[in-house]
Amino acid sequence: MEKRETRTRYTAQQKVEILREAEQPGVTVSEVCRRRGLAPSVFYRWRAVAETGSASALKQDAYRRGRKDDAAARHAAELTRLRSVIAEITAENLELKKRI
């Protein structure tokens, strides 16, 4: 059974703190991301939003994807998982038939 990862929702203040943490001398972005369990691509998106806007823009960025997209992605992932399970079971059945 697959382990389902949970997403962490960061507040605008938390995002600003993470961005400031990475600006400290001697600290790398990858180090901050690893410590916080954050993908570097997310960090760089936050930084781009912060450079062009404010903390309120960071807050809005969290809601930029629609629920339909998330639902479609979940359904596609589930379909892929189910297809792989079917393929595995089919392979096992064929192997069992060969033994008979």
C-alpha cells in the first residue's frame, strides 16, 4: 500500500520567514528547503511572487490552483495506480497459468 504524503499549508508570514532565512549569510536555499521539507521550485516561486508583490500576494499564491485541477490530478494518479495494480495481477495470473 502506498504511503500518502500530506501537504503543508504555509501562512504568508511563514513564507516570508522562510524566504528571510535563506537570505542569511552562509545559508543555501537547498539547505533551507531540506530543513523545512519544501521543494526548491516552491521556494523560488514564493521568492518571485515576493519580489513582485507583498505578503498578501504570497497568501493569494496558495489559492492560485483551482480545486478542479487538484481533483483531476488525483483521479489521474489513482487511475495510473490502478492500472499498475491490474498489470501486476495479470502478470501473476499468467505466471500461475504457466506452472499448471
